[in-house]
Amino acid sequence: MFRRYTDAFTGAISDDLAPGETVLAAIRAYPPGGMAWQYGLVILLAATLVLATNQGMVVAFAALGLVLVAWIAAGRLGVRPPLLAIGATNQRLLIYRASDVFGGPQELIRQYRRDQVATMDSQRAGLKQDVVLRFADGTADRFEAAARERVGDLAEVLRRLDF
């Protein structure tokens, strides 16, 4: 199983884990609408690079830097949805606000005991996956993840542990 992000997630949150608690799977995701911001960033970066390259490499790198600073500022100001890191342990489901740059978990914003989580479903929709996390009380949370995220691994862990 591909575990690179799960391993990075584990290392970043090791202080938050209870004795005997282990991370089994983790993904990066956005609240609904967040992937549209990702697509916009890629298009903006490509357009900036094409336009600025005609002016020289120094201008191109300066323009790219400005785009990235604006991207990070939009996240910090709450203009765009935050990147989230979602991980399942053998005891809990954890949701962290994640770093805009590398997606590492930074701040625990929600956690659920095993008996609070019912299922997790995902459906691929173009370049993204729509993810629905259903809870025992009948409520649900929706997320969007990039197509490359291992959402199936996380869903399998939740099924296997009878979340």
C-alpha cells in the first residue's frame, strides 16, 4: 500500500496520539468547492509563467512568487477553503487544518470516536473525488480530494475497523 502521506501524517501528529494508538490511513482534502481553487491556481500559474517568460526569467520567477504569496494569503484570510488532513487511527478519525504548501497537519479541528463514524463513500468526478463521511447520528460531512489521493485506502480502513 502506498503510505507516503500516511507516514508523513503520522510523524506530524505523533504527539497527539494516545498510547497504543496508530495511524492507519490519511488523505488531504478540501471542503466542497476547494478543488476549484486548486484548478484556478494551476491555470493562473501557467498563464503567469507564459506571460512572464517573454519578459525574462527574473520577471517570471517574481511573478510566480507573487501568485504563490497571494494563494497563501487567500487561505490565511479565509477567502478560499482550507486544505484539510484527514486520518484514521485504530481509535479515532482526526481532521486537521493542513499546511497550504505541503499539506502537513497543523491544527486539530475535529475528532470522532469510532462509534460516531458510520461510513465513508467516494466517487470520482473528473480530476477530483467527492467524499462523503456519514456519522452514526445521520449527519454527513462532504469533502473534495484530488484524484491521486488514496481515498479508497481510508474508506477501507473505516470499513475494516467497523467505524
